[in-house]
Amino acid sequence: MSHDHHDERPPLTPAQIEAALNPPPGRTGGDLVVETLRGLGATTVFGLPGQHVLALFDALRRSSLEYVGLRVENNAGFAADAYGRITGEVAPLFLSTGPGALTSLAALQEAAAASAPVLAVSSQIPVRGLGGGRHGHLHELRDQQASFRDVVKSVHTVRTASQIPSAIGAAWESALTAPHGPVWVEIPQDVLEAATALPVVSGLDATPRALHARPELIAVAADLLSRAERPAIIAGGGVVRSDASGKLRALAERLDAPVVTTYGGKGAFPWEHPLSLRSWVEDRHTTDFLEDADVLLVVGSGLGELSSNYYTFAPRGRVVQIEADAGKLEANHPALGIHADARDALADLIEAVAPRRDPAAAERVAGVLARVRDRIAGQGRDLEQHLLAGIRTALPDASPSFWDMTILGYWAWAAFDARRPNTMHSAQGAGGLGYAFPAALGAAVADPARPVLAVSGDGGAMYSIAELATARQYGLPVTWLIVDDGGYGILREYLTGAFGETTATELARPDFVALAESFGVPAVLTSPETLAADLAEAFARPGPSVVVLPALLKMFEPTHL
């Protein structure tokens, strides 16, 4: 089906025609970038300046876009990632050539793994130096695009000013077309700096392409689910990203189908719902239950390593998989693969399935959860569960939380009640350290009316210390909980388990309370007994806070066999 977008746009007003015929003087390629972003609906830009990208920042100064500058490019990428996750909108990220751009790679990998719509705009050496040679330019790479092509969703290059609006428009559309993801736009320094007589950018159309399910596949899936004796649902991050939590609940209740949420799908289904199996995907009791389903609906998940209990999951029934990323369809299990956005496909299924009643479903769910609780209770992990309960008590239900790759974060994946969709986020997509605090800053920029929680270990916290200055500068309401166990705690456990001893895991670290206070950020040393009260006080205080918890935590033991 084709659309004539030209016919759908309103005609230019006389003032717009006059502005097009007589563009204001002093504009550059940088102005074309910010005009395009503004025309597409952007309001906020993250990033760091650099020598090659100065013309873009000069144009930014003269625009109505809000700029949030972080102290490390990778952290700026994490902040943009979270902004995109929280708002569902494109988060522009401005970077300079070479080292500045390359420093963002780990953040862009996480955005790709989590399908966060980040639009990175990077400078490049002047046009005359391009082509793979070595011209001695500062920051020069032989092929800068090559460093990003395997990480981002799409790459868009600019070599003349007239290409800027189209390249950014195409990148914007790519970032917001399901599955969302980070995109890369590269513009040479001299193109950004050169004066332009092109008219002010207007009339842009970068509407993302819709991704609807094929009706014959919905008909087959609905028939399978309607006739199932033991249906079950696995809900992944795609349900959260497509704002489909309400549709998921409606379908589950229509079918009396129990629901497991993956770590990426936290909050997609109510934790206390009678049909909720919660998120114990690394538990054999949960895996057994899912394997026993005669029809298993997988929505917005590729059933990767963690969601499949380390690839031990072996479903015996029919699998129906709804996934916006075509590459993930049947990547790990044979299925009726439906390439579609989760929200649209679930809406189609709700209309197509016949209601079924299973009075025993809630009882079966309660039995699984009881067995999980008994297994965890036998491991003596009361401290870890007490800490999660304290955080849950203190954190307002609507406040987002961001968890680093740390032991308490791993516990939270399985055991934390995310009481609203799209409120619990972590770096478990790509698994890099240092995500939580800068991401929480990006979320606070997106919605400064709600306090935000970041949770890091002392090792991961050291990646992000510089951003205490950012938090203070912008007065962002982020409370940073640092669990200090003197090293890389999770790696300590992995090494001990695999080799019987550790290496490279013990770390010298600063006095985090004194360090935070040196940035002008209030900080407190807490304990397991006072954690909930200290967090509540921090959440109630305007601006950033740091809460330091000395604690040696242990992981729960997963069951793969």
C-alpha cells in the first residue's frame, strides 16, 4: 500500500514561503541539523562538544533545543538511551570525530540490544580527507563508519549540506521503526561549518513504517491459543517498548493464560496478578512449567541466554512467537513466527481468540511460585531480599529505576516488583558496566517531576563518578545507591565458582560519601536497617543524592538442570 505523503501535508503558509525565499543570514550546515531535528519533534539533545563539531554546537546555542552535556561520551550515550526508553521518542546524541565517537560505542551497543531510539550525529574529518587515506587530520580514522556499522541499526552519511535533512529524516524514521534502535549520521567538519543559503528546513515527514501482523498468521495463532489446554505466555521487552502491557493483560485474562516476564519485560504484567509467574526465568520450576505448556505465546522476546534459562529451555508444545526484529524469529526455537509490533499483534489476537476458562490456572501459578520461594529460602539469602524489600518500600511506584551489572541488580531482575510498565531498566541487553547512573540522569531529564533511582556496585560506580558533576550542574533528582563490597562482586563469585579462587576483582576505592559531597551532592552512609528510611529521605529531597551501602552480597543459585 503506497501513501502520497505530499498530498497529506498542509501547504506552506505565506510566512513560510517568505522564509524559504529569504533565509536568514549567518546559517551553516550545523543549523540545517538542528532545524531538521526541531522539525521532526526533538526537544532535547545529549552529547559532548569537540573540535570538529563546534559548528553544530554553535547552531545548537542559537536553537530552541535543550542541551544536556555529560562528561564522558559513553555516559552521554547511556543518558540518551534512557531518555529514549522513557519517552519512546528519538534521543539525539551529538559527538565529535574519532575518540569522542568511539567512546560512545558501548552505550550504542546497549541501545541496540535494548531497542532504544538514539540518533547519534557525529562529525567527520573534512570532505577532502575522506577516502581511506591518511591525511594527518586530528581524530582521523580510515573508515569511521566501519566502527559503528555492526553496532547501530543503520548508518547515514552526508557529504553536502543539501543531504543533511534527508539523511537525518531517514535516520529518524529508522530509529522509530519497530524494532527501535540507535542510528548513526556522519557529517564532515567543513559541511557543518560552511555557510548555507538553503531555506529553513520545514515540511519533513519521517513517520515510521507500521509493522502489522499478517492476518493468516494471527488466525492460526488464535486457533492454537483458543483450543489450548495449558497455554502460557512469555512477555519480553518488546511488550514494554510498544506500550502493550494493557493488551497483554487483556489477552492473558481472556485465555486464563499464566504469564512470565523476562528481565527485559519487567513491569509488562502486574506482579501480584493471579496469573503472574513473575520473572524467575532462571529457575527450573518456572522452566518446567513453561515446557509443559501445550501452546506457548512468546511476545517481544528472542528467548536469548537469560530468558531461556541459559539455553536449557526445551518447549514440548507449539510455540507462537511475535517479534518485531525479524532476525530473532525462530532464532532459538522453532515457532509460528509472526513478524509484527507487539501492540498491534496482541490487539489482533484479542479480537481473534475465543475466550477460554481455566479455574485451575491461578492455583498452578501459586504452586510454582511457592516452590520457587522454598528453593530461594533454602539458600540463606535473607539480606539480599531484605534490601530489595527496603528499596521497594522507599521507591515511589511511578519512579523509574536503573540497575547496573551488579549482584543486587541481578537479584532485582528476578525478584523486584516493577509496579508500572517501563519503570525498571538495566544494561542486561549488552551487559556493560557503568550504565545505571548516567541512564538515570537521562530519565530525570525526560521527566524531572519524578525522583529516579540508580543502583551500582562500587566497581561499576567508578565508571560514572564524573557524572556527579552533571547531576549537580542540572539539579537532576537522581538518588544513586552504591553497594560497596570492595570489588567486582559478581565476577568474584563467577571466578570462585569456576576456578576456586579470584583474581583482579579486589579494588581500592574512594570514600564515596566524601567524594559525592566534594561535588556538592548530599550523601549518607547507610546500613541494611536504615536503607529504606535513607532512600525515602533522598527521594524527597530535590536534586541528586548518594546513598552508600557497605554490604557483601551473594547471588541466588540458578537451576539449569
